[in-house]
Amino acid sequence: MRAAVWDTYVNRTDGKVMHFDIIVPEELKDEQKIFNFGKEYLKSKNQNYSDFGSKECRFCHIENASDEVKNAIEKQGYFIYEMENCD
């Protein structure tokens, strides 16, 4: 499976910057849907970010999905790869 990686940076409520990727199927082009995945993830981390959009999240590249990513995409439509300050 080929997957699109959307690079994302969000200011947390404590001032730290969260850095994570939203990974979706390559054919998914609906930015609003991708942004909604980001909002859903942020809500799960107790970070309410109602204005989440193109300022925070941008398409980065296409890559081959690992089995873990593929399974998550098949289950929920996306995968979040946490990099910085996502705890």
C-alpha cells in the first residue's frame, strides 16, 4: 500500500510544539477529511484545536506503508506517527 504523509506541527496548551505525521491512503485527497483526522487525534490527547488546518498540516510525501500503518489505515482510515511532544 502506498500512503501519503502529512507533516503536522501544533502548539500545545502548555506552549510545547507537537510534531506528528498523519498518514492516509495515497488516493485520499480530501484535505478537510485529513484535517478532521488530526482534530480527532488531538482530542484524544486532550488538545482542543478547533482551527486545525493547512497552517498546521501539510502534505509531505508518498511512501510504502508498513504493516502497522496499513492495518491502522484499514481499521480507522489513518495512522498517526508521533515524533515530538505527543505524550
